[in-house]
Amino acid sequence: MSTHFFGDTAVLLGHSMRHIFRSVDTIITTAITPIALMLLFVYVFGGAIKTGTENYVNYLLPGIMLIAIASGIAYTAVRLFTDMKSGIFERFHSMPIARSSVLWAHVLTSMVANGISLVIIVLVALLMGFRTSASLLSWLAIIGILALFTLALTWLAIIAGLTAKSVDGAGGFSYPLIFLPFISSAFVPTATMPGPVRAFAENQPVTSIVNTIQDLFEQRPIGSDIWVALAWCVGILVLAYFFAAAAYRRRIS
């Protein structure tokens, strides 16, 4: 790794964030759909859904945050694809900078942009009645899990941005990820689902992550879900990083 890596990455991150803040509609758009879903499920369907909790928005919020992250990383793939097609990558690579900084700037931009979207969603949830007894340590654990999940999905987005043939293909890969929380414990307990659906829901990554965050919000004892959640996130991250790095080497060679 170049000794200039951190400085180069910081400069490129600042460049990317200036574009984000000049067009805040990207962050707003990322947050609007999850917020609309939260409003719909709480105020339209919430009275008919039995989750064993008094406040449905408390139950729902972790899943909504994961949907927001899955939506947000689509923009990362699109930004990367657009930069490659516009020739910005070639101009950066002609400069004396660490080549990996170009990718890491996109990754960190995704982390910051998604973090802002999540803060907006939590603020709206508070207005809707979300309350938690989570301690500072629990909040730090929640932030850590969400950051790890975002990082893992962002590297999947990097693969899409590097390998897509069109801008629609770059962003379209995220649709299955957005849909995944609907077949999990994010909206209803998995015990209410038919056998095959329940088996899938209980053995996919979103359910373990949602269960862990719900337990942390409610200050319940943390079971094995947290280890399953971390294993999923780390596993996805390692594999995605490996394939993204390989795709990047092919593109710049």
C-alpha cells in the first residue's frame, strides 16, 4: 500500500462528498422510500400485524434501516459506473496517486451517505413514536453492525459498478437485496410464516441482523444471532472485496 494512500483517499473522498452535498436529492431519495414503507406499515398495516410488541415502529425500524442501506448502495454502483464511462478513472490513474484510493473513496462516500440517510430515518421514527432503552454501549454495537453491513454491501456494489454493461445494470443488482428484508423477521415474526418460507427467512442474513438490533434496542439478552449476523457480514465482505479487487485489476491492467 502506498504511503500516500490515506492522503490520496482523503482528497478523493472530499471530491466525492462535494458532489453528494451539491445534489442532496440522492440522500433524500434514498431515505424517502424506506420512510414511506415505515409510514405505510405502521399507520396502515400496523394495527393488523401481531409482533408481541406494544410499539410496532420499534419492531420495524431495524428492517427499514437495512432496506435503506440496500437502496443506498445502488447509487454507489451507479456513481462508480458513471466515473468509469466518463474517463475520470483514467485521469486519476494518470496522476501520481495510489490506485486503490480511487475505489476506497467510493466506498467511504457510500458509508457517509448511507450514515446520513440512516440518521434521517431514525429522526422520523422518533417522531412516529420510536423509543428505546438502549444504553450507549448498545447503540455503539448497533452502529457497528450497521456499518459492517453497509461496508459489505458497498463492496458488492463496487463489483456491480466495475462489471456492469449499462447504468441500469449497475443499479439494478440491488433489487434482490432490497427485497430480502421482506422475507425475514423485519416485518413479522418468522413463526407466522409457512414452513418453507420460514426456513428460508430464518437462515438468511437479514433475520439475524434484524433480531440482533431489535434485542439491542430493547435491552434484551443477546443470543447467538449476533454471532450469526457478524459471520454473515464478515463473510460477504471478504468475498465481495476479493472479487471487487480482482475485477478492478482487470479493468486497469
